[in-house]
Amino acid sequence: MLVALGLAMVATFMFLIITKRATPVVALILVPVAFGLVAGAGLGISDMIKDGIKDLAPTAAMLFFAIIFFGIMIDVGLFDPIVRFIVRMVRNDPARLVVGTAVLAAIVSLDGDGSTTFIITTAAMLPLYLKLGVSPVVLTVVAGLANGTMNILPWGGPTARAASALKIDTNDVFLPMVPALAIGMLVVLAFAYHLGVLERRRIGRIEIRDSLLAPQEELVLAGGGTGTGAGTGTDTPRRGGFRRGRNPGTGSGATGSTGTGTGATGHTNADAPSTGDLPVHAYDPNETDADGETSFTGILDPQRKTLRPKLFWVNAGLTIALLAILGADIVAIPVLFMIFAALALAVNFPHLKDQQEAITRHSSSIVSVVAMVLAAAVLTGVFSGTGMVDAIAHWLADGIPSWMGPHMAVVIGVLSIPLTFLMSNDAFYFGVLPVLSETATRYGIDPTEMARASITGQPFHMQSPLVPAILLLVALAGVGLGDHHKKVLWRAAVVSLVMLGVGCLVGAIPF
């Protein structure tokens, strides 16, 4: 009976998440409570959930303050010089532009939030791609690969989920996988260079005028406007730029001011007050609002009020110190982020009102992530407290061929590629991984080793249509999701398998 209830609980949870009939928080709470009561937990379910919360509280604290810290670093302009440096390094080579995009996406991915990474990367690079005639699909591919690979960082989500689900330390999962992460990023850069070479062959060398290196222009000039808003309605590549075709109108393409004419996508600016309301195929990166801004102008606005140029080296020192202590594993990760988030707030925003505003700016990300982690305590607590995990593990162990048992870590690594694409991280790490990990322990495989193998599928997972961040990326770039998948999926699978292989070679994952 426990086997049947456990499998039904996992299936119900995954069904609700995949079909979007319930948010992860609702499903993580109500589904296990219902099945726990059916399994006869009674009032004891309260103690089960309390035990789960106790186990997951450190992870929730880590994510809370990691989002605040890296959010502040973006607000105060720590990454702005990096953006401008990469743009200047491009020179006249499309291959450099594409590799620079991958590097930028990887650096910004340090904040652990895919949406922020894609907003910043698109803000900095898409205007150049459109201006110079490089395919925006290349941008989405390399940004998606870089972010997916970096997504195994402890504060990125999946590593914390795997550690939480198996009740192990996050550092024990992540640190042995650093070599796999490094090699995975090298593979991503190799793919980026190859895509850049293909673009170089297609369009030749490019020219970047000095005006494109000015901070404001590189964000606002998202199309090759002529200053009149008129165009032929076709996309015409030319040496030194890329003219984005537009139908005749009264707006100014050079300044980004709006007009009354119909744009390249066939809808008027008046009909599209918010890019967030537009479907992917209808988004036009050239469209501007009444203030002459596109949807990706403001994030790196050189005039934004949160900039702290005089504190640049202080903030850089804080970030380097945090990462150094994190790698040395001498302070618990939640405590480390709590201290450094408080320091970042105090240094950059000494006034109470400014500190409150800084936290509020990132509140939506904080609430959604932390709520999910705490809600997961219900599922993990009930799963363990009722004995469902043990019952299912023994049932699976009896059905697994003996020759496959010693290789369960590799099996979960390979399975993580398709499974995390077809389901959310919540469903996989809280529904599938605990069961297979419990089975693997019967063959002498430690849960930490299973957790390491399970995160290698993240480069592929991040391309899933179930991931909101990837939908944001293709929307901002004006790229069809199908076009993105045609170029990215096989490359993402290669990166995942390489990371799994390197993990085996360095001994982090038993083969």
C-alpha cells in the first residue's frame, strides 16, 4: 500500500506541476498532506513536516540572502564595466561577439537567477547582434547554454534542491563538481566560437562604430533606424550594420521614439503597452515606449539611481571575498550569504529607506524561491516520515537488474537529461531523486554521489519550455522557441554528458 501511495503521490505532484494546474508551492503542500493522511499519518503529520522544515531552513536562508547580495551587485553597477569591456573586445569579429556573449552570460549567472542573466545579456548584446547582422538565435543558444551550465552553483536552485531532498550539505554536492563545471563551460565556449565562425562565414567581418560603444547607445539602438522610421519592410544585411526593416511610420528609429506606423511584426506600439503581454512571435525588440526605451534598456541604464561608482572596488572586493570563502568551505553557506548581504546593504545603502527599497526590488524572486523551499519540507517530511521512501526503494531495488545497481549514479545522471526537460526541477529533485537515491544506497552508492550526478542534466533542463526564464530570453531576442531548440538541444545534451563524464573521471561520481 505504501508503494502504491508513494508512486501515486509522486505522479500526482508531477502531473500538477507539468500541466500547470497548481503552483509548486500549492502542490508541494497539499499533495503530500492528502496522501500522508490517507497513509495513516494522522496528527503525526505535523511532526513530519516540522522535521522537514528543520532540515530545509538553512537552504531557504541561503537562497534568500544570495538573491539579495547578487541583486545589489547588479543594482550598484558591479557588472556594468564587464559589459562594456566585452563589447570593446568584440572588435570586428562575429566569433568574438558570440564568445563574449557566452562569457557575459556565465559571469552574470553568478547571481543564480536565469531571468536576471537573460535580461542583462540581452540588454547588452542584442542591439549589437541586430545592428551587425548576427542571428539572434545564436545569442539565445549561447546564453542558454552558459546559464544552464552555471545553474549548478549552490545558490542556483538544482544543487540546493538535490541537497535538500537528500538532506545533505550543499558544499559536499557542489565542490567536487567544480572540475566538471569548468570543463562544461569550456565546451560551451567552444560551441560559442564555432557558432561565431559560422556567422563570420555568413556575413563576413563587421565594423563597430565608436558610437556603439557608448553605454546609452549600446542599449537603446536595438535596430538600424535611419532617423525617420521609414523602411522597406525587409531585413537587409549590410557591411558594418544591420538594417531592421520597418514599414513606413512617423517614429524615429535612431532615437527610439514611438510613432504611429506599424512595425515589422505587424502590430502598433499603441496596442502593445507592455512586452510582457506579447506572445513570443509578436515581440519586436525595435519597439520603444513613449520614453524611447525598449524593454531591456533600463537594467544597465548608466543613469540609474542605484549606481555606486565610488564603491566599485569595495563591491568587487566583497564579491571576491565571498566567492573565496565559499570555495574554501570554512563558513556555512547560509551564514556566509547572510553576513555579506548585510554588508552589501550597509555599504551601498546606509539609509534605512534605501535598504528597504533595495530588498523590495528583489522581493518577488525571494518570496517565490524561499516559499518553494519551505513548501518542499512538507513533501520530504511526509515522504520520509510515512515510510514511503523505504517502501518504494525496496520495490525498485527488487526490479533493477543486479548489473545495473553499481552504476546507479551514472543512470541518474543520464536520466536527468530528459527527465528535467520534461518536468520541473521541483518534480525531479523532490519526487524522483529521493526514490532512486534510496535504491542506490543498497548498492553502496552514497546520496551525495547521486546528488552530484543528478545536477549534470541542468544545461539541457534550462532549455525546457517549462522554464520561465528561457521563454523570457526568446521573447526578448524575438526568436521562436522552435528555432532555439533546433540549435540548442543537441549541444546542451553534449555539455551535460561531458559534465557527467568528467565527474566520473575525477571520482566525484562513481562509475
